[in-house]
Amino acid sequence: MTGRYRKPSGRVLRSRVLAGAVVVLGLTACGPSDHATDEPIVATVGSTAISRESYDLLLSLSRQPRPFGDTDAEPILPTPKDILAELVKEKLLEQETARRGLETGRGVSARDSLAADIAGQFRSTTEEQRLFFDEHRHLFTRKTQMRFLHFRAPQAEMELSTKMSVAEFSTICEEATAMENGRRQWGDIGWIQAGHAHWQGKPEWKHQSTRSTTKRVDSQGRQHLYRAMHFRPSARYRFHQVDDQCRHLITAGDIQAEIRRVLLRAARSTPITIVDETLDFDLDPFSIARTEPGPALDRNTESMVWIAGGTFTTGSTDAEIDERVRICKQYVEPALGEGSCARWKYEDEIQRQVTVNSFFMDRTEVRWEDYLLFVETTRYRPLPESWSGEPGFPVANVNRQDADAYCRWQGKRLPTADEWEFAARGVDGRRYPWGNESPDGTRANFCDANCPKAWHNYDHDDGFAGPAPVGSFPAGATPEGLLDMGGNIREWTATTDDDRSDVKGGGFYNAIDDLIAADVRRNLIETRNPTIGFRCVQDPQTHEPSGGE
């Protein structure tokens, strides 16, 4: 039933207590109330109500067509639960700003007022900014970019030519706008990096090929024109050029995390009553906190492992490199030819003393279903269907930016290459994550007898030709309990040099010698590969205990 707002004093038909916040479903009002109103409502948040009108309006807006119909992908629409959680969040933030005595003027949201109030708590040092810069060099390296105008023909039968000048292109855009009584049929789609052209089957454009108009017909027969208007060359910035931006990004991340914590506390302590019986779902405090952009709060501490900091030696010893060369010559060289196992190829694993601080690390690689929840919740760009995976398996085909975005959403971050290697080998300097014993089919998923690659190891059978569900090899766990640190999926790290990032851990297509903890590959940060996934880490001061603050 859809109720009208009355003070929650009536008969409760169904209720559930979730993490300290009471979510009441199906409230039937009995008797008069000082807070009664004739306006239909869907829920109450403390002493305030969420009207049916505001709920329906936000639901309707979420289903409006995108301004540019330039892709065939189905849009990811928010669910009724998403809509209600967003409205509950808004009410909780309004109540928090009122509690703090903050003013919200015209055009200033409760979140903006709260963000401005807590911004003064965070002051990053120059050292922290330099560290942020070093770990996020890709954010400050600009590829060649082009600015495009996009036009969608209002009528499928309208004949469009690619042989037109800029003036003619602008004229046809204005005429289409007038024809449709102002309905937007064209516009600026912004700066597009080289290699990214979502209107083409293969996303690629080149500077020399953008001097004319590009035409495309979508799956519904509608014609689209794209015209390059401005060119911006590549650039690589230095720290002194972007130190203000580093400070801003660090502060913005801190503010987002703090607002998440504020929301979680408020959602736990405020009675939230769902009055509309048609909204039959759970709305726990974590689902409300997840509506806030930025890092989420991880409720499951069992999914992470504590790694006590310490000093260790990275890289391989001469004896370990000799062993790798021997194994490589036995299995890989017959397939790839003489010279493919040259010793110098392993000597980038330079030995050095490194000290790392304590941190939490995900016990397993990030699963497909966890990544898809991130995509659906944040409206992050989805992966193509051809790259989809199955629940329980590690997510792959994500680039370095995707992995970083997911970890930030979780209130975490990618591990540095040193942190990853330290977690894999410990202060005792294990050769492999599980110890010094050579890999076999019980400890890790690598290119074994089932592997389709020419360098497969015919002496072992791990049971999988491709990736395995995360945690399938408990015998290969580290002493602390980390799983799949050697084998299954290679993993992105935060260690970046220009346009490349370090990738650690062997994968299901890697030869047996690549499972050594010191192994490192440097991939372009835009690389999408079915053998590369990731896991996240979290610093102690940001790790949320389960079930409490």
C-alpha cells in the first residue's frame, strides 16, 4: 500500500533490524498525528518524509534518453532500490547539516555544505602529494586528443554526406534543431583520446584521418555524423605543474571517504521506515552509504588479510635467475626458439632492500560479480559482453584505470609492486608465495598439461585450461592466508612509470618459472588482457571493522 505521512506510531506489519537501523515495511497508520499530511509518501527518515512525487520524479529522470545516441549498448538503469537509497541519503545529509548548524543556500546542496565544512580537516603534505603524483603518473600524462561534434539525424531516411565543410556541418545541425522544435540532435562530445572512438566498431582514430566527417549507422538505422573540430597534442606534466591538482585530488578522496563514514553512522542510528509495500527490498546502512560517490565502506573484514610491515629484499638472487633460465629453456625455448630465455630478460628484477608499512590485502583476486556491482552502482563504463566472465572467477580484461577506480570505490587502493611482492614472499624471502617448493598442480593454476599454449608444462595437471574460480588452490596460500598470489590471474599494481604499470604474479597462460614472487612485467596502463586482473589493499587507518565504527 502507499501511505500518507504520519508519525510512526501505528501497527507494524513487517520489520527488520539491520546493523542498528530499523527498516520498517508496510506501516499502517492508526489514529491522528501532529505530523499528518495529505501528500502520499513512500518512506520516512527519522522525522522527515520522502514523498511519492519526489520518488517518481527521480525514477522518471533516471530513465530519460541520453543526449547522444552514439552507442548500441543498453544503458544501465538504476533500480527502485537505488532511487530510494539516493533519496534517503539526501535526507540524512540534510539532517546532518542541520545538526551542525550549516546553511544551505539556493543552489547549494547539503552534501556541498558538509564537504566544505569537513574540508579543513585534511591537509596533505608536499611529500604526500609527490607520492600521489608518482603513483598516478597516468593522470598527468595526456595523449593526443581531438574534440568532436556529433549529429544524429532526426529521420532515418535523411541523406547525410560526409563531404561537407565545417560551415555546412554546423548549418545542418542548426536546421535539425529547428526541425525538431529545439530537441537536441547535435552537440559537443568533448575531448577524445587517440584510439578511443566509441562510434566505430573498432575503437580507433588517427589524427590524419579526422580531416573529414565520419558517418555511422546504428542498429536502429539512425544516421550519425562526427566532425573533428579541435586538436590537442600529447603532453607529459611535471610535479611542479600539477601540485595543486594533486592536493585537490587527495583532499577530494579524503572528503568522499569521510562523507561515507558520516552517512554510515547516520544510517545506523536513524529509523528508516519504508511505507510503500510495493518496495519489497532491504535497505541496509551499507546500501545507503554506497550511493555516495567515492570509496565505499567494506563490511566484510574476513575478505582481507593483515600484512605486518617489515623490511625485505625484492628481486631474484643469481641462483633464482639461473633456475628460471633452466626451467624456461626446458619448456619455453622449444616453443619460442633459441634466445627466448636469455638471462638478461630476468635481470630487471633488481635486488634491493625495501621497507613497507603494515596494510590489509584482499584475500583473493576481485571477482566478476564484485566488479559488476561496482559498474552498476557507479554507472562506470561496462566491459563489452564478449569479455564477460562467470561468478566466482577473477575479473579480467580491466585496464589499470579500471582497477584503480574499483579499489577507490571500495575505500581501498591498488598495492604497490613492493607491497605485493612483500605480501607474496614475506620477511623470510620465500621464492614462491607458499614457500620454496617448485609449483605443481596442487598449488597454482599455470600453463600446465591442459594449457593450449606451446610452452605448456606436460608434467603437471592443475585441472584448468583457463582461469579457475578464486581460491581454488588453498595449498598455494601464503602463511598469512592470501590465495592465488602465484598463478591464475596476473595482477595490476600501483607502481607506474610514465605510461606503464608493473604487473605481478603469474597467470594461467604463464610458464612455471613466472610464478616466482619476484617476477614483474610492465604493461601499458591501457592494456586489457584476459590474463590480467587485480586485488586491492587498505591502510590500517581507513579499514572499517565489521559491524562497527
